[in-house]
Amino acid sequence: MSAVTMRQMLEAGVHFGHQTRFWHPKMRPYIFGERNKIHIINLEKTLPLFNEAMDFLRKLAANKGTILFVGTKRQAQDIVRDEAIRAGCPYVNDRWLGGMLTNYRTIRRSIERLKLLESTLADEASRTKLTKKELLNLDREREKLERSLGGIKDMPGLPDCLFVIDVGHEYIAVSEANKLNIPVVGIVDSNCKPDGVDYVVPGNDDAIRAIRLYASAAAEAIVEGRSTAEIALASDDEEFVEVSEDAKVKIAPKRRAPTRAEAAAEVEADEAAAVAPAAKPKKAVRGKPRAAGTKKPAAEEGA
């Protein structure tokens, strides 16, 4: 993956913030200055923070984590949908339903209802049993659920991370993620507060080119992380097979059966070892103790 450069951020207008009268004081560390009553975001701080956020997404994707793309504002809807589909991630681009994370059990029932409607309307036998009005009502219900839940209908469970384009506009999603301790990677403009965002990326969240830059870089990081994990898994499998084959040859070789002569020789050797008495160690011979009143021999006295 080619890393995003500062020139690309400048061309996309990432450095343009909001009007100075709408700024949030907690964004002061990320603001370079102002020009024509518009805050200019310091890209020297944005670029390393952006790269850190992309590294986090890459590692999370390599560990088979689920990243949920969130961008419901008009200029971000199509971009979020396209990039999330390209990365194979769930997304929310129409409207964030309250409780989509904190009340996921109820949302799951709505998703099951959506899948049931899709299967019913796709079956010709079921369609023939319904009237035109019933078909129209079911189709309208399906479209409504598809707009709100179509992007997360294949999500296996709660996501492992949220990638949010505008944390000010998606404050409900950020709040629910904070309650469930789900990390948030968010694009924070000069008029938003960075509270509750684990990976803050200061930048313009209104320009289409900037939004496309963020979303495409996130999708590339996720795709790269998953491909790296697949390559590592394949190499581990190959090494495991080679090692196991070598181990079978070296550790557990086949033993040749002994011939009749070798077996007879082994039996004779075992019998001879059983018949032969074990050699006993010699004990030191000590002299008998002398009776009281006896004299030493002359040889001992001369010595």
C-alpha cells in the first residue's frame, strides 16, 4: 500500500477547517492558524495521527477483526458504501438507528425480518399466494429496512472498531461505542470535540475529495491486513507439513526384525548373564583383638 502523503492531503483540502466562530477549544493543539476567518489544520500533526490510525486498522484486520464504516451525511454516503463493500466490511450510510450497538439484540431481529422479506419476495411460489397490495407493502417494508440495515445484515455480531467520518454528526454512534468499549477511529474537524475518539484524525470532514481519501486509505489498510494474514497462514501450513514429514522419518524410523541367528545369540547372552554369579567385593581382613596382658610381637616392637 502506498502511504498517504502530505501533498495528497493538501490537494484533497484536508487542511481546511470550519469558520473560526464555530471552532471547538479542544481542537486548539491541531490548528495551525486561521486565514480569512477559517481555521487551518496543521497537517504535520494530522499525517502521523492518520498513519497511526491506518496501522491500527491494518493490524485489526489481520487479526480478523470487524470494522464498521459509519458515514451518514449526504456527501459521504456513496463513498462509505463503495469503500466498505470493497474492503468487505459492514457499513451504515443512511441513518444511525438509536441502539444499533447497545440494543443489538433488537436490531438483530429486524435484520432477520429483512432477510425473511428478501427470501419471500424472491420466491415465485410465495409471490403468487399474495395480492398486489400485500406485495407492495412487503416491498416497501423491505426497502425501508434495506436503507437502514442493509449494510450490517451480514455483520456476525458487534464490531471490533468504528471508522467514523464525522464524529460530530455521528455523536450517537460514538457514544454507543464508548459505552461498549469499542475503539473509534474518527475524522475530527475544527468544530468537533475529540472526546471519546481513540484515534483522532484532525481534518476536513465536509469535502468529498477528503472523505474519499480517508475512506479509500482505510479500505486499502484493511485489505492489506487481511491479505497479509492469509499469506502468513498459508506459509505456516506449508512449514507445518514439511516439519511433520521430517519428524516422521527421523523420530519414528521403521525397525528391522532380527534374523534367527541374531535372536539365538541374544538369548544365549541373556542366559549366560543370568547363570554367572555376580562378583562380590573383597572385604578387608582385620587382625583378631589381642587379649589383655599379652605383648606385641618382636617385629612390631622393633618397628
